[in-house]
Amino acid sequence: MTMQFVPGKQSTVAPSLPLGILLPGDPGVPAGGVATRYDHVSPRVGLAWQPYPSGHTVIHAAAGIFYGSVGGNLFTYPSNGEPFSGRPTFNNVIHISDPYASDPKDFCGGDATCIAGGVGHSPFPFIYNSKNPQFVVKPAALISIDPNFRWPEIYQINFGFQQQLTSSFAFSGSYVASLSRKLPIEWDINYPTFNLNGAGASGASCTDVTLNCSYANTTSTVNNRRPFNQKTYAGGSAANPILSSISQIQSSEGANYNGLQITAQQRVTHGFSIQGFYVWSKSLQSEDLDTTGNTGNSSNTETEDPRNKRLDRQRSDFDQRHVVAISFVYKPQYGVSSKVVRQIVNGWTITSIIQLQSGNPINITTGSDNNADGVTNDRPNLAPGVMRAHVKDNGHSRTAMMQQWVDYSQFCVANAALNGIPACPQNGAGPANSDGTVRQNALDGPGRRAVAASLFRDFSITDRVKFQLRGEAENVFNLTNLPNPTLTLSSGIPPGPGNPTATGSFGRINGAVSGGTFGNRVLQVGGRILF
């Protein structure tokens, strides 16, 4: 089940639906939601060149165009919303003994008389009727597919060289790029307007309650301020909203990855081999696209303000500037004269992996709904005099890092103080400076490092059966790795030299990374039978 929303068009399949909702069978709405494409030609080209007769040097390059798939979860995502199914939230229920009588607003199907003092009815059981679809609750949340949706495109490019220096040592370097276009995302095309009064401040600008301009900018009036609920659209009324969010799946986003990748390898010599890998890279994207939702974003990663998309251009969640990995294997073979000593020291295999990583991007939020759109993912502004957000210089002191990784004083919130943080002057974006201008993922969290090692040896039991004794260690040197700090300004000012009695936690790091490669040291000994 799928749908489109085209403002002003009436469905011929289900004429009872509000204006704009179109179903498969209506003109221009394919059964799968997105038209099948037959022009996806994916050319690829590559070359390799040995400039010298020795063959010790190779230069290579390649490029290709690829088309992403549109998964079933995306195709069928509209079926998660009205009118196909309902995941209702009843925001106006106070008494649970008989909410239909005591708090009928959510159970009246939008009927004004019922809301004013009638008795509502249960929305369950819900049965979908394709000829006469009904909403489970009103205002109804819709999920539609953009009529102009296109399949994702990826352009991949690489250029590099490989150089052999000795019979056992070689290194290589490559530039690698992946440019993604037409990535899917969901946009709320029924996003609430932010009203400005005659003085240009936040507030109602008219008195006609059927128009969204008559409502103050609060979380409770989000649905009243949605553009497809007012009198000027299909004779609706902002006082009795029918539609909630209209999450339209669009193919409008892009992402770029550019990286330098260097490798070095020493093949086995005297029982020892080692290889290393280093990446210096940057990954940018037009919006937050790094979630596991049906589209690039999800309800937890909505844009700050769909009217100001530029505010959400950002680093990817996995944008780590530096990544290093080094591994080695050593199998000693000592030529000592004593047979007993040879049996003790030889036959063992020693391995290790060393990992060093820059910190992942971290995102500063206010923890409040500053732009009154019903979503608490808003970001702050920079305080006066601060040119760029930065991590606090703690002089390599781990204790100081944990006390304050990020200094709260470099941020502020427009038009309002927040837990002791002063209000900003007029330096926000959007109506009445209600949108924060600090970029998402503007800072880095703590980096991480770890050394893992193993020691093992095979002991022959018979010609075909061996016993292997193994000892393994994660984070051999028990290096402490710090997690990301508290990043919500509403968590309050932390205690410090200027605020000894403060009890907040913004910018503070609690504890250490637990578990996994970068957790505390883990030792284990085991054995297995090989046959």
C-alpha cells in the first residue's frame, strides 16, 4: 500500500479522502509508488599502467556510475501511516477510566460538536477499506512518496599507485571518492508555520481561528499551524485540524566521501610480517542520513527546520578524520642448540592489532523545542564573540577532559535563557531567530586507541589430531577510552571554577567506554582440538 500527496488534486479512487491524497489507480500513481526505470545504464572504466619494465610500479585508476536500489521497506513505508494503518498517540487523555466521555477530543474523528462536549468512540478495531478509507485518529499523520521520486545514484572514483621497494616490502596510496546523489529522505511538507506578529516577534498575526496565522507558536498548536489544515486550503479549518505531519519521501539529498588511503606491507621475513593502513578522509552530507529508518532520516533525526534546509548540511556521523590500523604476526624460530629449549621457545605464534581513531562527530542540541515545531532536536547559536565552536583545551588531562569536554559558555539560545545559560542576541536563523545556527556534528568526541594481542601454539597428539592452546587479550595495556560527553544544553551548567555549586552535566563525560574493542582489558585462555 502506497500513496502520493499532490496539493489540490482529488482522488478518483477514494473521493472521500481529503484533497491531495492520491492512491494507486489515480492518474500518475503507480502501484509500487515509484515508476520502474529502464534507462539505468551503469558505465564503468578502469586502467592499470606499469611505467617501468621492472613491474615494481603500478599506476591505476577507475570510475563508475551505480544506481542504488529502492528497498521494500521504503516502497511500503507509506503503509505505516494513515489511512492504511494507525499508530495513534492520544495527547489529550487525562483520565483513563472512561477517556471517551471525559477526554473526547482524540476520539471524535475531528467532529467539532463532539469535541466541544460530546462522547467519543474507540478507533479500534481498525479495518482498511480501499474504496472508503478512514483515519484512525485525527489529525492524521500521512507518509507519501514524491511523484518525482528518482532512484539513488552513486559516482565512485579512485586513482592511485602501488610501489614494490624490496622483494618483500611494498606500499600503496590511493585517492578514493564516492559521490551519492538523489538519496531518499522524508520531509514534512505540512510543516507548521511560525507566526510573527505586527512587531516581527513570535505571535499570532490574525484573529480568524480558521487560519493558521491566528495561533501562538507553542508545541500545543503545531497542528493548528499546519498549512493544509486552514480555510484557504479546501475549505478546512485550523481550529479543527484534519492532517498532522505529511512525511513525503523525496530523492533530494546528497553525500560526498573523499579519502586518502595508504597501505604498507612487509611479507613474511624471518618469521615476521606486518601491514599497516592509514586513512585521512572527510564525509559530508546534505542532511542527517545516517539512521536505520526506512529513509535516510527518521523521527529521531528530523531536520531542525525544513524551511531552512541549509542549516542541516553536516559531517556524516561516521566522519573520522584519521584512522590507523597496524597488525603483525611473528612466529619465532630460534636456532638454539638445546632441544628442550627449542621445544619451549619455538612453535608459538604471536599476533597483535593496533588501532588508533579520531573521535566521531558530536552534535550539540538545546533539548528544547525552540522553534515550536513539536520536535526537540533544535540546536543553539554561538555566543557573542565566539567565531567557531570548539572542544575545550584541557592540556591532555583526562580528569579535566571528563569534567568539561565542551565549554557551555560558547553557546546560547535565541530569545530565552536556558538553565543559567543567557539568552542570545538576535543571531539565530529563521523567523524570530528561532532556529539555531550551530551545525550538526560540529565538534569531535574523544579519540580511541587499543592494542589487542594473542599467543597460541599447536601441540601434536597424533598425526591428524592437534591441540591448540590460545591466550588472547583485548586492550592489552588497559588504555582508558572516553565516551562522548553529555551534549544537551538543557542538562545544565556543570560545576567548575566559576560555578562550584552547579549541578548540571552539559559537556561532562561519565565513565569510560565499556565492552568491545575499546573497552577495558579482557583476558581469556582457551584450547581447541584440531583434526
